[in-house]
Amino acid sequence: MDLQAIRTFCRAVETGNLTAAAKAMHITKSVASRRIQSLEDELGVRLLARTTKGVAPTDEGTLFYERGQRILDDLEDAAQAVKCTEQALVGTLRITAPRSFADLFLGEPLMEFMKANPDLSFEMNLTDERVDILGGGYDLGIRIARELDDTSLVARKLADMTSHIVASPEYLAKNGTPESPEDLRNHDCVFYSNVEAAKQWRFGDGANGESIRVRGRLSCNSGQMQMEAALRGIGVCTLPRFFVHGALESGKLVSLLDDFGTPKMTLYALYPEKRLLPRKVRALIEHLADWCSRQNDACAEPGGCPE
């Protein structure tokens, strides 16, 4: 069975488009089409179906993709395992990360790593939507969460991250300053829609914690829009410190209810469980962990990651 045909098929599934798959493989669209047709003929099943947007896997194609991509990953792992550890890192790293965090902070450590490893290529998917890391064929996912619910992935903790409940002085002058979590019931709050129970804000930890159901007019899946809403006096929102530390220092935003213990979040590196983790993935994770440990300016605790 032709490995190049399998690679082409897997890339077509990931991109949902033959033209994009061909470009990624550095071949023409006609060559990509012939490879996939040859693979279908050999298997005796149809793997791809045309859609209005491009192509999508059939049921048989989805099954073949999951196992075929696993085989390709194992082959790459095997190749990396037999190479001398002093050799340069090569190949492509496919990474997904939250757009807001990536725009504000991930660029610096990533560019450092790219300069140190000129033979590596990177494919970045930056989105605040929850991404299927395993199904999407990603080598690494960066995620900020209070708890992880995906047990199919290996999680490496990179840093603890503080969150703040914030509002602008303009909003507080008009609506009053909440003195307790209960007071938030009477305020206009802004919600992050990608989080389950977005309107249920929790304070404290464990048995001593409490949840407050809040209300508001704006729900969105963008931390940047939440930040803008808070700055413009639209309402109260809760955001990781990496978003708001500058605005807090300048006085454009005020941190509220700090004494009641807003829960910490955690920055994770997630990757598919493999017998042999590729050197390039391991090296990037170690680089990110080291970089996080060196960031102090925007942290609530020394040695943590920008919050």
C-alpha cells in the first residue's frame, strides 16, 4: 500500500479540500486525486465524498483515516527514535492554541523555538473554539482550563494562571461596586460562551466554595471582546490575568472580590498518547515549560507563566 497515497488522503481529510491537501503535499491537485483514487481502488471502498465546500470522509474513510494517521504517526516516531539525539529537529509540528493567548504571549516562545530549529516547519490553528486534537491530527494542543475532561490525551501542566473579575471605573461609578459574590446578581455581567455553565461563577475551592448565577446582555466566545466590553463600561467579566494585568496596572480596570478566591486556571500542553513521543514535540513542550518558568512581570506568583 502506497504510504504517499495514505498521507495525501489523511491531509485531504484534515483540510477538507483536495487543492489545499495537494498544496500541503507540494504536488498538483491531479496527482493528489490520482493517489486517492488508487487507494480507493485498492481498498475497494469509497473514502471521500464531494461536498459543497470540498471533500469529506465517508464512514469507511473516517475509519481508515483514524487508523491510517496512527500508522503514519508511529512510523514518524520510529524514525525519530533511531536518529541520534544530537541531530537537528526536522519535520512539521501541527499545533492548536487559543487565539487570544497565542496573540498575546505564545508568539515569543514559539519564535525563539523556530529560530533555534530552522529545519522545523509549523502549522498553527489559532482558535478559541474547542478543537479535537486527536481527531484533527495535531501534534500538540495548548489549552487553558480549570479541569480537563479529555482522558484520551496526555496533559503536561505548564503553569498556574490567576483569573480576575474586573470592571471599569466608569461602570462602577454608575452601578456601584460589588462587595460580595452575591452582589453580582444585581450587575450586568459578560460571559465567555466556550465555557460550560458560563453564567455560573464560582468562588473559592472545595467544600468552602460557592457558585453564583449571574446575568448579563453579552455572551461571546472571544476573550478580546470581553476585555473590550469591560473597558467600555458594558459590564463585569472574569478573565485570565494575562489579558488584564496591563489594564489593572494603568487603572483602566479594577479587580473585584479578590478576597473571595476566584479559581485559578491552568495552562496545559496536550498531546496524543504514544509509545514514543516525537523528539520535536517533547522539545517544544520543554521549551514552553522553561519559558513559562522565566516569566515574572505579569504573574501573581514568581516563576509562573504570564497570567
